[in-house]
Amino acid sequence: MRSASKTLSLLLAVILLISALPFASSADAVTRFTVATDVHLRLPDSDIEVSYPESELYWHAWGSGNLTYEAGGILKSMFKQVREDGSEFVLLCGDLAHNGHREQHEYFTSLLSEFERESGIPVYVVPGNHDYFNGYTPDDFRECYADFGYSEAIASDDKTASYSARLPGGFRLIAVDSNDPGDDGDGIDERLLRWIDSQAFAAKNDGETPILMMHHPLLEPIAYGSVLMKDFVVRNSRSIAERFARDGITYVFTGHEHGNDISSYTALNGKIVYNILTTALSSYPLEYRSVELGKDKMDLKIKSIVDADPDYIPSVYNDAQRSLILNDFTAYSLGFFKYSVEQKIYRVISPEMLKRTLGVEEGRLADAVDYVMPLVREALETPMHDGGDGGVSVEALAAKKGAKLPENDYITLMDMVTTVVAKVYKGGEDIPTDTSPEGKLLLISLDTLLGRLFTQIGDKVLPEDLFRILSVFGVKKAEDLGIYTCPSGPLPGADYRYAVAEASLASFLDKFLKDDAVPDRDAVLAGPGASVSVQERFNVLVSRLTEFLGYVLRFLKTALAVVG
């Protein structure tokens, strides 16, 4: 009896000791996971096209700047880091294979299988538009990636590769196949939205918090995005965001646009929806996200890849490429990105491409394109600094206007433009043209060269033809901008055209380069189900109503002009 009493006393003491230890409460518990997207994997020793033989390092560059042949090594490097950071699972938001070839998908799944086998960390995937290239179908995708989300699914949509699965910490993954297999755009329709509604409702009934991932962004990552790029976000994005808010979906992880950005939408019910866009893993800046999600907040951290597994460097690469990849992979990726963007810009502004965009082959407008666009390319290639030889430079042209360039190391205007684009893709850009040296430099440089361009054009191109060309790049007419320089109308000739373009420029750059209220890179977001105050909700309602009335007034103005 005495022995039993001692045993009971010892057990009580142990219980009291354990209860005194500083264990985290369930409210403090967090779920840790990794998010990456847009790997764009190609087999490292598949046929590599020589696009630009004049470049020793970047002869294989292509439009979006992804290191597609190095992607396997980049993925391996990320998996090595993930194994060490405590992640409980990995989300991959689409564009796994570069162009949908079966061997690319099979190669990708072999890397995933190896990672899961070695780490015990599960991977969940959704397809992107590139995954459906070359006739690959949702059925093909589900079959190939069966072990990476689909076998764990508690529900699936039979018409798409969408599914839902339980995650640690009381969360429910809703993995949405946002693609239209016959198009680069999204394929989210009312039927799929009803399926999403049902999965969010089921999660709520089971006491779980829904997390959604899909390939196409829900919200516009940068100003003018959906204007300048086709298929930038899902169609009807605002109405879908409102629906997600009603469904209790706070976080949407996306890819597709190859940049870091976090945007928020406040619905009419006061709920906040975050679109968390992550940059392409295989493109500069070679990053992914590490996430800690609890009941009261989400903590996001950017993680970088600084090297690639050398076993995955293509054997056809020359010594200069191998040396830079092995010694400074970040510099290699930045150089490849800048060169790819440069060549893409040259393609977009080529007379042939622009005439196709405008739908003309010959005639006055085609002749205007043939005259104007070589001058635009010449402007982009203008040296930044005065060489003292009397040649044309941005510095010398600006000086004639009484402007002084901020100190810089750029070689040409194109060098500066591609660097700024890289910063925008990296996220966290805040380069206002009125305060930051780089913003001022970009505005002065572009403004200076616009002046020269319009002087060169003079009256050789009719205003209506010039504005048809400029409209492709977002420049509006004077009446749209509200520019009137004298009672009788705008300035004539080149001065008028330059004034319009100049007025567009500062506004365009500031919307493109200024960061919004939500940090794009490292960020702490409100917890699941977050909502705004009553006052903020009222402000949202007033804002939406004002916007709606503006649409109505513009419609009436147009209708009256047609009738009149």
C-alpha cells in the first residue's frame, strides 16, 4: 500500500512537472510549408536551340528568361534546402514542364519521387498552361502526378485536374486546375466555381480552414498587367474574389506571371482575400516562399537558390557558361534574364510583329510602322553617357533640355530598362519617379528620348497613325488624358504628340514602379478569415459604387455621342 502511494505521488509529480513546461498552445501552433511555381523543366541534354549565336553566354535565351535546361538542378537545390527548414509539405503551382512533353513530365515526377522518398515530405501539384502544351490532357496529368496530391485527394473534379486534400494543422487544400487546355488563358467557369464552393463548404463543416492554389493569378500583380499582357489574371477576377471571400478562402497561392507579388482584395462582406504570387523558380531571382501559417497570421519569407546541382548542367554548354554557373549562379541567371527580356522587347517592337498586332500588312499605317519602329529601337540602344566625341547620348540630349542625369553605371537605355524589369519581377519595387534616383533617371531618360523621337518623326507620320501605334503600348490620346494646352485645342504637330506621350509617361511609370500597401516579398498577413473594420467596409462600398457610377456615365457619354 505504501509502495502504491509512493508510485502515485511520483506520477503526480511528473504530471505537474510536465504541465509546467512551456509547450505551445494550439493557438500558437503553426503549419510550415514551401510554395514554388513555374519550374518550366526541360531535360538538360535535350536538343538546345541556338537562338543568338552572337552571345557566348546566352545563345540559348528565350522570351521569359527561364533557365529551362538548368531547371532540374535548380529544383534539386531547392529540395535540399527544404529538407533542412522544417517544411511539412510542398505546394507547386503549375508550369512544371516547359512545353508539356510526356518525357518532361515523367522526368519531373522522378525528381519528386526521389525527394519524397528521401525526405518524407509530401508534394502537392496543380497544372499550369505549359503543362498542357502538345496535347497533354487533364487525364494525362492526373495519371502522371497521381502520387503528388491526387492519391491523397478526398474529392476531385472529374472534368479538370482539380482536387482537395487535408493538410496538417487543420487546413484543407483546394487545388484548382485554372487552365483552359485549348488556350493560355484561364478556364474557370461557373461549374468549376460551384465545385470550389462545395469544397470550401465541406472544409468548414469539418472544422478545417481552406487554402487555395492555382496557376493563374486571382488579382492583378502590377498596374496595367491585364492591359499589356494577355491572360494576365483570371477572367472576372473581382467577382471570383468576392466569391472566394464568401467561401471563407483567405489565401490564394498562384504563379504564371513569374514575379513576386502579394495583392489583397477587400470584399463587400469585409473579408480580405490575398493573392500570393511567387516568382518562377527557374528564372531570376531564383526564389520560392517559406510559409508559417497559424490561426492568427501568415508569415511569408523569400528563400533564394544560390547554386544549381552541377550534375544537371547541360553537357553542350561551353567553358564560359559552366564557369559562371558554378561560380556565380545569381549573376548568370540575371544576365540570362536581362538578355531574354531585351530580345523579347526587340521582337515586340519589330515592324513585322507590330503590323501583325495591328492587323495590317500594307498601306499608310503599315508604312508608318516601318518608319517609326526602327527609330524606337535606335532610342533604346542610345548610350547613357556622353563619350565626349560629340555622339548622341542620353546624357548629352538631357543636358540640352537643362536636365542632369542622376549618377548611374548603365551602358544604354535598354540596359536600364531590363534592370528595372528584373527589379519589378523580384518584387518589393518602389521606384517613384519623383523621389528615387533610379525612378528619376528612368523618367528623364525616356522623356528625353521621346522628345528626340517625336522630332525625328516630325510630320512624316499622321497623328492618327502614330496614336494607333502608340496605343499598343498604353499611350492615350489627348482627349482621354484631359490635355488642352490652349483654348483652341492642343499644340500642333510634333509638340502636340510629344506633350501627350510625356503626360502618359510619368503616370504610367509611377503605377508600374510604385509598390502597393502589401509587401511583395517577406510579409506578415492577417490570419484566416481576416476582415476589415466597419468603417473600412463602408469605404469599400462607397468606392465600388463610385466606380460603378463612373462606368455608367462613360457609357451614357459614348451613347449620346453616337446618337448625336
